[in-house]
Amino acid sequence: MGGLSLRGLSKSYGSLDIMRDLSLEIADGEFAVFLGPSGCGKSTLLRMVAGLEAPTSGEIHLGNRRIDAIAPGERGVAMVFQNYALYPHMTVKQNMAFGLRNVGTPRDEIASKIAIAAKMLEIAHLLDRKPGQLSGGQRQRVAIGRAIVKQPEVFLFDEPLSNLDAALRSRTRIELARLHQRVQSTMIFVTHDQVEAMTMATRIVVMNHGRIEQVGAPMEIYRKPSTRFVASFIGSPSMNFLPVVQAGESDGRALVRLADGTVVATEILSASVPRSGEMTLGVRAEHVTPGSGTAARVDVVERLGERTLVYAIVDDGSTIVYDEPGDVAPAIGEHVRLSLDPANVMLFDAAGLAYHAEPRA
């Protein structure tokens, strides 16, 4: 076994650069989720690890072996695709056995591995069916089972849940998390869905335009995004962003002024914040509460059962979203005043870099 090491990876198609000089260490047994919008390079990166794409430059190491120059079947990885990629004329059992037969695995060993994987995925009763007789969720389990029987060092998942309906997607997320706990193998999962990333990952790798924006545990990235892009991509609803100007300091902490003149006393060290240039205040919905702060007009109320999201328009035309517990909510058009939790606001400079609150001694 061993971790996966990506060293200075670059990928270009002619003059088009997909990624440049990307490096990352993924620990043995880790569940790493690559998260980012379409076109950010995450699937290309996965395909390079699998051997379906060749890097333009750089190296890929698995444990103490360099694998980017060897055949896909010899790398010790197994990939689960978005579209299942099952052979329609074969039964479930034959699909799961196909790769093992190709490398000359004894028949008894194949049968044993299939039986173990089928029990783990609860598809033992489906082994004699063909893919056309299965639901989407069952087909996805077969594709995962085909990967499991190979007993790879690394599992690669390329948006495997995107073709499933919402309820099945939620159940399959839990199944994959349980699978990781059982097999204890390294797993790399590619998605553009931040809920999938937050619920499954031990570490999230946020990508944008072929580069890594931030790597960290899910709640670390949620609470302390390193850039405005990460802050906007992680969390539902997205973080609120409000333009501000600097208004001095108090006890070494930065003061900022909103468009309506409201001064917000942050817990961000003033010495860490640039002295000039555009600034944006970021705050999540759960850290905005009705109070005596900035004025806003209620525009939309979104009832979600356990919480209600209120979308309000502030004086400069910006939208601010905040939480109301349960089904309590103001009426559309009602004027409210909102207070921002100073310990949980952050600032972003013109380049999008984040500045966070620091606890007091």
C-alpha cells in the first residue's frame, strides 16, 4: 500500500493549458474529494491517475512506485465511471468477473471475491441479471463491485452519483462512506456537488481553473475558506458578500462600514488587513440574525422544514440571506434590521484572499 503522490503535474492540449504544476500528497486510506466547477480539471486529473490520459509533464507515484509510465491495468487502481460502463450482454456476475478473468485469476478465487463484494453491496440477489434489468442505483453498485473485486490500492470515482435521483443519491453517499470504513483503501472522488464533498471526504481538494485553491478537512474549509472562490463554492446557501470600506480599528480589530453607513466591528486583526483597496465582507446565513444593524427588505422566503431562509435586499442592492428557525419568517416586503456576528465575519481583498477572525487571549 502507500499514499498517492502527484508531483508537478501539467496537462495541455496544444496551446490550451488544463492544469499547471499541480502537486498533492494523498495519504494511504484517505477519502479525498476533488471539488470544483465543470472545466476546472478535476476529471482530467483523475483520468491521469487511472492511466486514461498521459500528463504533459510531472510524475504520479503510488507508494514507492512511479505509475504514470506504466499500463492502466498494472497501476493498482480501479475506476468507477459516471455512466457505469457495464457490458449490457453480460450478467452482473460476468461484469464483475471480467477484469479478473483477463488477468488469469483462478475461477474459485473469482467466485469468492464476487460473493464477498456482492454481499457487501447487497446485490447478491442480482448476480444473474443483466444491466438492462437493473435500476440506476443497482447498476452503480455493480460498477462499484467490479472495482472492489480487483482489490485495488486506490479507488477512483468520477462523479458516480450524478445520474441518480436525489433520494438515491443521498443513500448511495452513505453507502460509499460505509464502504470506505470497511475496505480502508485510498479513495479519490470527483464531484461538483459540495454536499457530496462535505458528507464523505476526510479531506476536500477545491479546484479552480486547473489549480488547487485549498486543501483541508470539510469543516476547516467551511469555516476558514482561504479565498472568496472557496467561500462561495462551499456551503448552502452560498456565503453572503457585501462591499465595505475600512473604518479604522478598535482594540486592534478592524472596523468596516457597509453601504448604508452601518459600522461592523470585526474580530479580524487590523494589522493583517491591507490598508487600501477594495474590500468585501463575507458572512454565512447562520451568522446573520434579526437585530439592530443594517436595514434590509424581505424579498424571498424559502421554507426548508427544519429551517427557513430569508433573502433580503440591502440599500446597495445586494442580497443577504439569513436563517430563521423552523417556520417563523417575516412577510415579503417587510423591512428588517440585521446584525452580523463579529466573530464569524471575514474579509476578502481585491484579489479574493481571505482574512479571518482571531480569538482573543
